Amino acid sequence: MSLQEAEDRIRQLDAEISDTDDKERRKKLQHEKNSLLAEAYGSISSYDRVYLARKSTRPGVRDYIDRIFTDFFEMHGDRLMRDDPAIIGGIASLDGLSVTVIGHLKGKTLDENLKCNFGMPNPEGYRKALRLMKQAEKFRRPIISFIDTPGAYPGLESEMHGQGEAIARNLMEMGTLTVPIISVVIGEGGSGGALALSVADRIWMLENSVYSILSPEGFASILWKDASRAREAADLMKLTAYDLYDRGIVDRLFGEPAAGLNEKSRSIYERMKNALLQELSVLMKLSGRSLVEQRYKKYRGIGDCSPK
């Protein structure tokens, strides 16, 4: 039974428990629920983590901005064509330190998802992000990016507007920025759409986030011509935080509750804020040249990564 199926059954059991007055039946239902919880969260598969990373109840970039930073001033537009709601960015204060914050924006409701294009940016979004990053470099502000996207939008219009060039330029420019960059994968980290905001000095992941070349469904469709084998594909792709940490691609993991993060989760913000302050205090002591050289070595070494 997948984690999603288990959670559906648990919701049914909760409804049955609240509807019955029979103590014996309630006890039996509660026992089934407890057993199901232990089984479901005791052995989470790679695809279960994909499911948790995609949950609409999971905190998004706005939640992290509102709870970690103060005085956030959002900035809009790429200065070329238009604003892209799938990318949010601006200036904020991190315990008195001025930083530039950028992230993929998904909605919580269907209307919000449609407005943000389900977190899939167009070229204008990446150009807006690059504009803010170059501005951060000019004023010597560290950059913090939050990654949460299925991937860049693959539509005809976005291709006509230079989607590939926009992503490639971000990769090139981020590699040479002379200010500290920390990227945090908070949900889905899909394909070049994620990489375009995560060429960083430090890459962090939440325990139930994923980071990969494409979705398991897309991988299965290409490899086996069968998207239904996505669960099998997820195991092969090594896309979980643990897989990537073991290979030295990810620098730090943040633990989550057994059922994953939701709107009631609070400790993650304090833990992440403290980690950001600690890491930035180290990175900001390095010269711009040292940052660029170390970042280059980090990414040149990824191809040689093997499990620790």
C-alpha cells in the first residue's frame, strides 16, 4: 500500500471513529489506524517522498519568507517583458542582515495554482530572478533561494520567448556571482527549472523533498513508455534528500515529522533561520573570488559523486 492510499484509509477511519458510539468498534478502528500509521510511516519509499513533496498542505515559499525574514519587499518584472507570478523575489532582513530572497511560488488553492502556473516559471520568471541576483551582487547582499517546482513551463510560448536560453544564462551567471548563495529545496526540485535557481555555495534539502532531472512519471514514460511505473522509476532515480546527501550533492538535511510538514509545523522555521545565520556568518568571510572558485569545484565534482 502506498503512503497516499494509507492516508486515504486513515482519513476514512477517523471519520468512522468520530461517527460511532460503540466503544468496542471505536477501539477496533483505533487499533487499525495505529497499525496503519506505523506501517505507512515506518517504511517510506522514494515515491512516497515524492507524494509528500507535492502535498498542497506543505509549507511554500511564502510561509518561509513570512516566518524567517522580516521587512520583505517584493520586486516584480524582468525589465524586458512582464512579471511572472511563478517566481517571487525581493529584499528582506534576516535578523538584521539584508538579503535577497527568491523562490518558486505554488498556490494553496486551485485559483492560486492557476495564477502561479503550478510553480512552473516562464523565461520572464528566470530573468526576474537573475535581475534580483545581479542587484544583490551590486549591493553585496547574500542570496537565499527556495526551490519548489515540477520544472520550467514547457509551453510553446515559453519556448518562443527563450526558455532554454533563460535557464542557461542563470546557470552561467550564478556560477560567477561573488556573493554567498544558499539554495533550499523545500518541495519538488524538478529539472532545469530547479537548477536555474540552485547553482549555490550550499544546497540544503528538507527530508521529504526531492531533487531530480525530471519527474518519476516522465522518467518512466521515456525509459519504459509507461508512466504507471513511476514508483519503480523513483527508486532508480536516487532523487531523495538521503540519496543526494549520501553522494555529497546536498550539504545539509532538515528532518521532518513522520507525516511530513504542514501548516501547523513551526520548528522548521526556527531551525532553518538559525542554520542560515550560522552558514552565512562563514560564507560572508570569504572573498568573492574564493566563493566562485569553491562553487566551481563543487559543481565540477558532482559528476564523480558516489555514495559515502
